[in-house]
Amino acid sequence: MAYKIVASQCTGCSACEPQCPNTAIFEKGGTFAIEPAKCSECIGHFDQPQCVAVCPVDDTCVIDNSVPRYRAA
């Protein structure tokens, strides 16, 4: 599953955007969002999703259960 950013909780701090190894995070209307097709959950890059690790607001970067689990090629 990809991660998503809960827009109502995003402060727009941009801490997550440069940390994403897949450039899946982008700014949208003053907050940030994750392109699910690009999100690999940081598997193969880091032990923990970097958006979760750097976000200053708990439970803002969460698993998007509407997207199938990432599978490495």
C-alpha cells in the first residue's frame, strides 16, 4: 500500500518532499500529497517510510488502504 498525506493535518512545512526517494510527494494547494503510483513505501531505500519519519504531525502520513501493496520489481 502506498502512503497518503491527510490534507487536513498537513501544515505545509515541506519536510517530507525532499526526503522521498521516489519524488512521489508534491505540493498541492498549500499542503502536500503523495502520488500513489510512485510511492514504494521506501522499501529498498530505508527501514521506515521517510514521510512518516520526518513529519512533525503524528498520523499525517498514513497507509492508503485503497491502493494495492507495493511490490518490488
